[in-house]
Amino acid sequence: SLRPPEPPAQPEELIAQGEAVFLEAGCVDCHQGPRGSGIRLFDFEEIGTDEALKQWMDPELTGEACCDKDLTAHPLTYAVKSPRLVGLWAIERFLHNGSVGSLDELLCLGPLVPEIDTIAYGNGGHEFGCELSTEDKVALITYLESH
């Protein structure tokens, strides 16, 4: 079987500091499942992200799947689940639609990116962590990229 690539080496002290931030800032409340995934569904309003994903498989929001698909085993929920946090060091786009280009952008570290509100391309939402200090954001990103 194939082994996943190893993440880049990170300073252990900064990883430990980032893990503490992850726990203290409440990130674990949404990312507490296996490999940092979510264990519950979140309404789009709760996350504040682009609601266009609601229309996946149900563009008219009728409650019935389009395209002659039977979703009996996986009914439509109109909600999202927190993504896994493993392998983030190798990911180039974030949020469900790829509208955020880095963990720095996601955590509001660096220059603010203009808000995009075009349907299905919106970069709003997930402002959790933006209130952290720069030092805590750097440590958190180091922790997240260490897995």
C-alpha cells in the first residue's frame, strides 16, 4: 500500500504552541472527529459561507435530487461538515469552493483579501480564528501544517 507523504518539518515548540491555540480557541469544537474532521452538520448561516452549495444535486431547492439520482442512502441536508485537517500543508485552495488560497488568508493573516460575493465563488465565512494574535495564528498554522 502507498504511504502518504510526510509533511514538511516544523519546529516542535511551535507545533505544541499551535496545538494549545487549536484547543483554547475552540477549533476542536468543530474539528473533533477522525483526522480533525467534523462530526456534525453545520447550517450555512452558522458558518457564514456561500450558500450556493445548497443547490448541489437540487438546483431548485425542491428537496428532490435532480438528474435522476436516488439519494435515499444519503439524503440532502443543505448543510456542510467540517473538513479533515490532515494534509493541509499540501492543499492550495480552501473553503468548499476553493475561494481562499491559503491558511494565512483563511485566518486573516496578512493583507485583507477583498470579499467576493459572486454566487458559488464567495470567499466569505469561516472567520473563526481571525481574532487571534499574529503569534497565535502563526503557531496555529504551523500546527495545522504538521499533520
